[in-house]
Amino acid sequence: MYAVKGVNVVTKVVDVIEHTLTFYSSLFNKHVDIVLEQIIEPAYWYITLLSREGDLVRLTTGDIIKFNTRFLGPKACLGEALISLTHNIEENTIYIHKTTYLCARSTSNSFCFLHRNSEYSRYLMFVYGLKEFASDVNLALIPHMIYLLYTGSSGIKIGIANAIKNVTRIYEQIFIFASIIDFVKDVYYARNIEKNLSKAGVKSRATVLERIQHIKKIESKTIEEHLKNFITLFARQVKPILASINMATNKKFFPVIRFSDDCLKKVKKSLIVYDVNMLNSLEGLAEVKGYYVGGLLLGIDNKDVYIPYQLIRDRFISIDFIK
């Protein structure tokens, strides 16, 4: 059994396209939006696994694994993440140092009994809206990224991530388009923006099933229409809120990220695992083929199988490494 402790994805930009989108509704004051679209593919990736014995293993392209009975196990404790801040007055720079303590204990929620009151748990409880702001937790006091994910149709999702995790948080998820809106000074400010946008109808949660259903419908010939839909939703739901709290909304370019058509095709043509029951029915040997659109692509019995990372994140998986 291995605890899934994180994913690291480094992407390469395969194309950059500039779109000029004109809106004629008075809502947009007849303005023209210039959208800079980066099309990406994974260049390097791995999933970090922690064994019961505390050994670190990396799962990546080319590995051969064997599924054991009941592949998905209980939740794994998130451990502890400590941040120390060093302010260099001469350079006017703050250096951020992160120390992570991984934990291989099972838990019924997110933390075991040893880490239940850790700094990391208090930070996450505030992010989830369950506790008050922890002003003594350094991880809460560093800059945070605010991002949007377009998941298809009328779906747009707001999210936040600390500046250390950064875009890795985006690549953990299934999306059609993503955009980094801004970096703000701390988690308190980021969480308030997320709450304001949620009140205006922007989702802060989206199920795996919802996202996959839209991914399966995406065609390369309609991708620009989806881009326009995303920008329209941004202008209607997000931009007015950002303007009301004095965040800059008049940038020359609106940056978006999406995976290449090839990445999307690989996922669409695969057998997609939707839920835990389907995941636990997998058996036999599997070749790890890659990491695309927020999920793991495996070759099993001459079939490609796609497992969303969200289904295995922070869980125990029962596999053997064959190669």
C-alpha cells in the first residue's frame, strides 16, 4: 500500500495563439478582449508515493505496476508543512523556506491524531471555511494564487493555491481552460475573494463526473467557442466582483492555459474511470503511459485507462511495482 502524497507536473508550451474576441452587448461596453492562449503538453511528471515503511517512490511514465484486490484504500494523513520566512532588509526580499513532513498513517478525515492540530491542518481548515484565520501560521501569510478553471458548458470554478504549490494545483484537476487571475498577499485575502465570487455564482467545487462529461464532448473545431464562453462568463460573473474590491481587471491580455488537442484525444479515447467502484474493479498489470488533463493514463490489456488524479489524491493505493 502506498499513500499518494502529491503530483509534480512540468509542462512545455507547444503553441501560443492570440485571439481577438469582440462582444457587442452593452454589458461589455462593446469592448474587445485580447486573449493569449498557451497550449501545453506535459514534458516531465511524477506522482509521489509514500510506503507504510516511510520510503518515497515516484510513479511516472514507463513504470509497470500490478493492481491488487481493492485498489483504493483509506485516506492518508496529510502530514505537516512548515514555512519559515527570512526578511533580507538590504535586498528588500522575503525568502520562503518550506519543510514538509509526510505521514503514512490512515485517517478518517484529513489528519491523523498526531497532526490533527498541526499548522498545516489549521491552515487548511481556514481554506475550507471550517475555522477562523490562523494568523500564527506562516503558510497562511505568504502570497496566494487566485485562478479560474473552465470545465465546460456553463461551468466556471474559482480556486486558490499558496505560492509554493502554484500552478501544480491547477494540473491536479480536470479542466478545459485555466487562467491565473492574480497573486494576493495572503490566504485571508484570497479566501475572501473566493467567498465573494462564490456568492456571485462562481463555483468553488466541481465533481469529477461533471468535468469528465464535458471533456468527452469537446471537439477541436469547437474549442474557440468554448474559449469565448469562458471569457463571457469571466466578464459577467468575475470581472464586476474583482472591480468592486479594487483588483485590476483592465489588463491588456487575458491569459489562458489549455492542454493540446492530442492530450484531450488521449483522454477521450480511453476508458475513463468515473468513481471508486470502477477504480476498485481494475486488475492485472498496467503500463504507466503518461499524465494528461489532470489524470493518469495507463495501458491495461491493450486498452488505455484514464484515472483522474482527484480520485486517488491523498488516498492509499494497493499496487506492486514490477518495473
